[in-house]
Amino acid sequence: LDDMVFELDTFIREWRQRLRSTITGAVNEAGTRSLELVDLSFAFDVRDPQIISWIEHRALELATSVVGTTAEEVRLILRDSYINGESVQDISRRLTYYYDVNESWKAERLARTEICFAQSYGTSEAYKQSDVVISKEWLASADSCEECASLDGQEFDLDDESIPEHPN
């Protein structure tokens, strides 16, 4: 059991390192692009302590969630397989199926959601750094959920946390 906990901690640490780089890149790109769009001639500072803290927290939270969810799903597959008296080959097929079917769409959803989330954060932080932009407008896509569609055209303060945060 201690080895499993150690391995989960190792996976979380590895995921966190990978995510930190990706999230930093998305925040920086969105912040830089946002300032260019409003024609401000200063550089976005992705090294701001508040931004670094947010990136670290987000990477750890996401890594812990992803690794924990996957570990729990695999644990349930193993438990059910054991209860049903399945062979090692049967368990291997179930695990292969789990990763082949589930992980591809989960990975795409995770990537899309987290990049959008990081870009939104980077944009808001860039606008705050500008001391010029004071609000943001919600623009819903044609295929938005009801909650997001109902917000179309509304303005929000840069620090407003009532904006939906859900996959896709």
C-alpha cells in the first residue's frame, strides 16, 4: 500500500511539472495577445507572484484530480475483476479497453477545458496589469450550454468569479 501511495505521489509530481509548463505557456500567450488587441505597448508579466501562485495551485489541483480519478477508476476495475474471478488476461483486456475508450475523450476534454481556463485567466490578468481595461464581456458560442448562452453579451468585473467553469 505504501508503494502505491508513493507511486501516486510520483505521478502527481510528474503531471504537475508537465502541466505547469503548459499552463504557463497558455497564460502567457493569452496575456500577451490580449494586451496587443487593446493596443497597449507594454509586456505582460507572467512572472508576477500572484500569477505564479495561481499556476502552481492550478497545476497541483489538476494533477491531483487527474491522477486520483484515474487511480480510483482502475482500482474499481481491479476490484470487480477480482470479485468476478477473472483471469489476468481478462483483467488486462478490461484495463486496455478502459484506457483505449475512456482516456482519449477524457484527455481531449481536459486539454480543451484547461487551455481555455488558463487563457481566460491570462487575459484577465493582462487586463488588470494594463490599468486600462476594467471589465470583460461574455461571448457565448452558437453551441453553448443554456447557462453559458444566458450570459451572452453580459459584462463582468475582471475579478468576477461567477463565470461558469465547466468542461467544454
